[in-house]
Amino acid sequence: MSPAVLLSFIIGYFLVLIVISFLTSRKSSDNDTFFVANRNSKWYLVAFGMIGTALSGVTFISVPGKVGAPTGDQFAYFQFVLGNAAGFIVVALVLLPLYYRLKLTSIYGYIEQALGTWSYKTAAGIFLISRTIGSAFRLYLVVIVLQRFIFDSYHIPFAVTVLICLVLIWSYTYKGGLKTIIITDSLQTLFLVSSVFLSIFFICRSLNYNVFEAADAIKNSSYSKIFFFNDFVSSKFHLGKQFLGGLFITICVVGLDQDLMQKNLSCKNIGEAQKNMFSFTFVFVLINIFFLSVGALLYIYAAKNGVVVAKTDYLYPTIALNYLGLIPAIVFMLGLTAATFATTDSALTALTTSFCVDFLNFNKSTDINSKKMVSARHIVHIAFSGLMFLVIIIFNQINNDAIVTAIFKVASYTYGPLLGLYCFGLFVSKRQVLDKAVPFICLISPAVCYYLSANSKTLLGGYAFDNELIIVNGLITFIGLWLTSSKKMEDGKGKMEDGNYAH
């Protein structure tokens, strides 16, 4: 596959996104447009575009690769996806009505009302740290693929490749923000979904399978086991662990995450936002079935053609770019690029929004759309692009996949304290937290969980944690909040309303 062809494709792809950015932001590029798209987004565009945001480039490469992993994953990931679906429903029915009732721009404004200022800043800080590291990690893994298959041929340094990617993302998001992203993410989701279906088509054609023969081959292969019921204690694949992990991780990384919730808050009303979540859930489950099917077909193809790769993550790009021909290679790059940049552009917008609202107090300004405020937002947007660049360069300098993955895993632990904070605010109405102690509680909880994860087999009789560890994380935070809290006293200055003091 010629690097020149792939590079030309990438350039053309971004030109399309920049044109869309110009068209969507030429009439309005103020802060209301950037933060919440003037609260006028069409629910069906939000729902479709969220698919591209939820499925990162890591998912695009790793989910098919894990199907045939030596650890015996097969289709176990689908158990996690079912938990995701349940989590999306909880978010739609419990959290979205809360955010709409309070008319929030940043969802962490709820924590300020429920628990206090220190708790609020802690929640927002957790998001900023976690999303920066998580998004940098996802972009880093995909930039490695671009570097290997395109930019190495031109002797372009890795740092320059990263800079090019981030500059391109910044160029089509800095004016229109969320309003632009609603459109570009819908387009990128179309590319992503098309790529999955076309990949199946091209692999089946190479194997001389029709649709029914492909389905039979997947069903009869050694890769298609979905439900795992044995060995709850030591197996990470048990249905209970995977489902509960999927449920609570979705509540945390979707419902308690500014990134995906910001898109929902751009809908006209709660009814449209909920329609968005329900339809998104259906498509999300369906597309993951096809991702897993791609994985099984890739391993069947590899076995028949003697394809061997060093890591499971290399299987999809290796076969797509080196074995199937020009059109399949372009299709793969289309899907990978769409998945990656739909995630990263959305994250940069959400990080900018959270910092401006939660730390610079834009929401308390008398004129949020003043030139001074818009200029400040531009500076913050550039700063987070630069921060992500530095994090990716650090990942690359570490040059150790295990350490980089561990850093990403530690960052993911910080969503557990968000779960504890929101649960305390929602369900404990008669106790007031010791606000200044909250940052320390939210540091201790992930540290304890990381220790438990590393030593659970010794400490807990062979028990192996997987994604359900986030429940323990949230519980530790909740207990810490309870132990340091005291009973609320009604002093006449405010009465209890919806479990919190009215402001």
C-alpha cells in the first residue's frame, strides 16, 4: 500500500472537515455555540455522532484483535457491551433529567450545589486529568499506526506527526466547537460504520464466503463464545463481572463525563436528549457485534494465509493494509481516522468547556459571549492541545507499552470517585460532607483500588478483578464521604430541595 496514497487520503479527509467547520461556524462562533451548540442540536445527529465518539481508534483496532487473543477472550467483550447498554439507559433516565433541570453547561455544577466548592473543583479536576490522559493514550496508539504506515516513509519524526494531527483537529474545532463537532462526528461515524461493513465484505470476498457462509464460519469457529459462566473468582470473563463492569463504567465515563454529556445537553429538551440516548444505545450494541465479527473473520483469514503478528492490535491494520488491496486499505484508514479524530476533537472541546466553566467561572459572567471571554476560550483550547501533545510525547519517550497502559489504567481509576461523589449527592440528603477533605478521599480511593487490583489474588483468595473494580472504587469514596460528613442542620437559610439545599 503506497504511503503517498494514504497521505493524500488523510489530507483530503481533513479538507472536508475544515470545510464543514467553516460552514457551521461562519454565522456564529461565540461561547454559546462552542459549549452547547446554542442548545439547538437535532437529537438524531447527536445520537449518530456519539457512536464515533464512543468507539475510539483503540476500540477499532483492539476489539477485533482480542477475539483471538491467547487469553481466550473470544466474544466475551459482548457481555461488557450489554452492561454498557444498561448503563446508557440509567444515564438517560436518572442523570439527564437532573442535568436538564439544573440547566447545566458543565455537569460538575451539580456537585457544587450538592456537596460544596472543594468537591466541585475536585470532580472537574478528575475529569480534566482523566480525559487528557485517556484521549492522549488513544491518539498515541493510532498515531503509531500512522507513523509506521505513512510518515516513516517520509522520514518525518514522531513528534511532528503528533503535531500535525493535533493542529488539524484544532483547525476545525476552534471556532464552532460543539456545533461543528455534532456535524463532523456524524460524518465520521458514517465513515466508521461503513468501514466496518466494507471490511467484512472485503474479508469475505478474499475467503470466498457469502454472507451466510461467513456467519456459519464465525459460529463454528473457536472464536465465537459469548457468555462465560465458569470460575467467577479467578476468571475476568465471567458474565457477572463483565456486565456489572460495563454498567458502572458506562454510568461513570458517559453519564459523569463532560465529553459525552455535553452533546446531550445541546439538545432542545430532555425528551429529545433521551430519544438520542435510546437510539444511540441500539446502534452501539449492533455495531459492536460487527466489530467482533470482523475479529473472527480476521483470525480465520490469518490462519488460512499464514499471517503472523507480534501483537493482536497489529492484526487488523496488517491484513487491511498489506493483504487485501488498495480499496480495503483506504477503507481501513477511513474507519481508523474517523474513530480516532471523532474521539479526540470531542475531548478537546469538552476539556476546554470544563476548564472555562468550572475553573474560570464563565457561567457566572454577565456576558459569556464577550470578546474577552471568547479570546480566553481560544487560549484554553490551544493550551489543552499543547498539553495533549506533551502527554503523547511522554508516552512515546517511555517506550514501554506496559508502563503506558498502566498510566492509562490508573487514569481510568479516577472515574470511581466521581461515582462515589454523585451517589452521595443523589442518595444521602441529610448529611453534609467535610468539603475540604474530599480531594484527599478522591486520591486515596483510586490508590487503594490499584493496590487491590495488583494483589487481589493474594489478598482475596485468588479473586481477579476486571472492570467491576470501579464499583469498589466508588464504594470506598462513598464510605470516606460518609465517615467525614455530619448531619445537616436546617438553619432557616435554606430548605431541602431534591435532596440538596436550594440555591
